Amino acid sequence: MEKLRESQELPILALDGGNLLFKQQKFSPGLLLQAKITAAGIIDSYNLMGYDAVAVGRNDLAAGISFLQEQAGRAKFTWLSANLVHNSNKKTLFSASLIRKVGNISVGVIGLTGYDGPIRFAESEDVVLLPWQEVLPDLVADLTGRCDLLILLSNVGSNQNNEIAETFPDIHLIIQSAPRAGNIAPHLNNKSLITQTGKQGKYLGWMTINWQKSKTWGRDGTTKELATKKQELDGLNGRISRIERREKKEDLPANTGYQNLLTARESLLSEIIFLENELQSLKDSGQTPATFENHFITLDVNLPDQPEVKKIVEATKKGVNTAGRNQADESATSPAATELQLEDLPFTGWMTCGLCHAQQTAFWRNTGHASAYRTLAEEEQQFNLDCLPCHVTAEYKDIKISSNDAVLFLLPAQLQQVGCEVCHGPGKKHAASQDPEAISRKSDISICIRCHTSERDDNFNYDNDSARIACPASE
Amino acid sequence: MAPDFKGTQKQITPLIHDKGSLLMKHLFMLIVMTGLLAAGIVAADTTVDPEQNLLLIYSNDVVGETEPCG
């Protein structure tokens, strides 16, 4: 972003579609401290990056309204939600919109929180989330007269955004944060341009906009056609000057190729003049269409970190891990610790598997799964419950050691890795009976994608990767 | 049929310039500019009003998963 700011030398507006604080709508109350530390780190990073506004996403409500309001207070940017309102007086909890002067353009930005039906908030919170149909008509009518360019930061789904575009031609740009992973290049629906970047830090979108009084994105090809004609003219001039340098001046009148090029140039010049006049008259009448150029930057891991943001991220990770470690220390003396005895768990651990399946266990020990917990510990993230569940043996399909993730801190060493039973299912019964029916021989994709999500593992390919880690058959 | 509206979209990945490629880039630009001057080309008039330009940076939870667990 710093490089963009330096290289483009244009007035800047930076916006984010929301869902900053939580990756999903569910939240475990036992993780409140970790959530606070993470939220603070994220908001501080956004402050440093110079964001102007962020929409309140549906996931941002995961820990409740008061949590969000408390965290939102440290933001230097504006949180926007036009449809999150007090039930009693229908006033918005956050700003519904803002108007910012960017260069010479007054830009209005509206925030819309994701809505796929009524949400049950705690009665004490006096909050209701309204559908866009109830809030946008008045807001758009009000802002249309007060700003040049109107942007909607929309956390609602793609279909709803298409409906919004068809209903409100005065919304010029919809930046959506709909729940899908990929980039959606800007496309016109009615009068609105709709775009989206890939979520969760994979991409950054940037768009240079030449906004015009017409407040309309260009549909005609005049500017493009003019540029093409000028390119053609460049080429013709080059060919003509090469012939002029090569041939004697007195031979040129008889040179048919040269004469044809001159005729073509005359014709092209008159077309260019015509197009330029057309554009000038559009400009004079205030009808010049607005144009844009859009880019998606891949936020590759090799990109250098901004030192100040890196400091915040490292401090946040450390803080989350420390909070988890403290929680683990407390848990160790809690009743849960005494409940968590290996002999009572459905999982038995890789060492037991190795007693009969030595060859397969030896193969597994050379895979990344075997060192999954160790790599986490090396990063000092073994007490981060955002990470830990995917680095231990504690879950298989709908079987889970506990609904309380904090119990994972208490796992015995035999389960501190992605062991055999993550793919083959809990092996306690199989180990006791040696009944082949009591264990699953083959894994399936649903197990893998619990952790190998597109956000975490772009390159995951079930066929290739499962073949790579499949245990060898017994000799 | 999709409307033919102006604007382009590009998927780009960051480029790392080393000194060699930068030199080549400058050399290439010099050649192009020399060629244009020889051909008597004058910089094209622009229909863009510089005061109406802005740079919009937008993201979708940009902090997200940029920091892997381990």
C-alpha cells in the first residue's frame, strides 16, 4: 500500500469490506481474551495502513455487539453499517455512511452488514439487523445530492448486490465482501460497477478512477477507439519516415506504397480529429464517461512486511499464545484435566498404531503431519486455538474430544500431531479388538478440507496430496 | 452481450526489479522515445482531467490469513 501511495501520486481512499475480527459467525466464549488481543492487533494494523472506512461484516458480530463496540473504539477509521440499528429508536449503532473529499471528488461511502435473515441478538443489546430494502432508499436519496461518487461497501451476498445495482442506479460502485474466496473483476450491472477482492489477505484490489460529471461509467468505445487510432497513426508515421530516410526524395511521388501510406494517414488523421471532437463535445456537455483501471495484487508471502505492521502482528501472535498458555495452566488444575485421561479417549495415539503397523508408522513419521504440532510450537503458536485444532489428533468427522477447544491444551504427547487417527478415525476399539471393521482404511476429502481450506492452503489438491501421504501397503 | 465499457482489469503479481532489468527497461524506453521523436510524434492529447482522478484501494479482510500458524 505504501508503494501504491508513492507510485500513483493520486488522492487515495482505502476501504475494506469487513469481517475483520472473526473468520466465522460462531465464537467460543472461552476465548474472549484471545479475541480481544486479536481484534486490537487487527484494528491497529488497519490504523497504520491508513484505512478510511471498514464495513461491519456479519462475522464481526460473532462475539456480540458490546464486544464489537468496545473494540471499534480504538479504530482511527470509520466503521460503517447502515442496517445495524437500535431496536427501540432505529438509530444506527455505527455510522451509516461517510462523505470524504478525495482530491476534487466528494465520495460517499455506505456500509451494509451481511443479512440473510433476522438475527437473534440478546434482548439487553437492543439491536436489530435490517434488510437493505429498508435502509438504502432514504440513505441513497440523501447522499446522491451530496456527493459526486457513491460507493457501497457491501457485506451481503452477490445476488443481493445485483438486486441493489438494479434498484439503485445512483450507487456507482459496489465493493462486495460476499462469502467467496476469489477475485471478481469489476463488471457493470445496470449503472453500477461491482467488484470484490479475494478474502482473508490473499489479494488487494486497487483501482484508478477518472470520475466525470456525467457520473456514468463509459459504455461507448470512443476513448478506446481513439487510443487505437492513435496507435495506428504512430505505426504509419514510423513506416512513412523509414521510407523517407531510405528513398531519394525525388523518387517518392512514384512510390505507390509510400503514396498509399500517405493516403491512409490522411484518412486516419481525419478519423482522429472526428473522435477528438466527439469527446470534446461530450466533455463540454458534461457527458464524458468515467473510466477506471483495476488491478488485483497477489499478497504473496515473499512481499516484504511493513516493519510497524509486522511488529503489531508479532506482538498479537505472542499475546494470543501467552493468553492460551495461561489458560492451559489454569485448565491443568481444573476438573477438565482429570477428565482427560488417554485411556478414556476414543483416540489411542500413533505409538499404539505403530505396534502393529510399523512400516506405515515409519512412513508417516516422515510426513508433515507428524511434525504438525512441533512446527506450531516452534512458531510459539501451540496455545493459539485458531491454530491448534488442525495440528493435533482430536477430531474425526463428527467425533470430537470435547466441544470446549481449551481441552486441546491438555492433550497427551501421543496426540500432539496430526496422527493416524485423523485420517482413519479413532482407533481405540480397533487396537483392542484388531477388528478391521473398527477402523476406516481410507480417508476422504471431507476430513482433509476441515484444515486444508482454500484460505490456508491454496495449492491443496486432494488426489495429488492424498496420494503423496498415503501409507504404503504392508510388505 | 456484455456491454463494451471502458476499463481494464489485470491480475498482477509484484515484480522484483534488479538493477539489470531496470537498465534494460530504461534502455528500451530511450529507444522507443528516440524512435518517436524521429517519427515526429507529439505526445497524445489526453481527455483525462487530472483533478478528477483518485486511487481506490480496497480489500476484503486484508489481515486475514496472511500470518500462517506454523
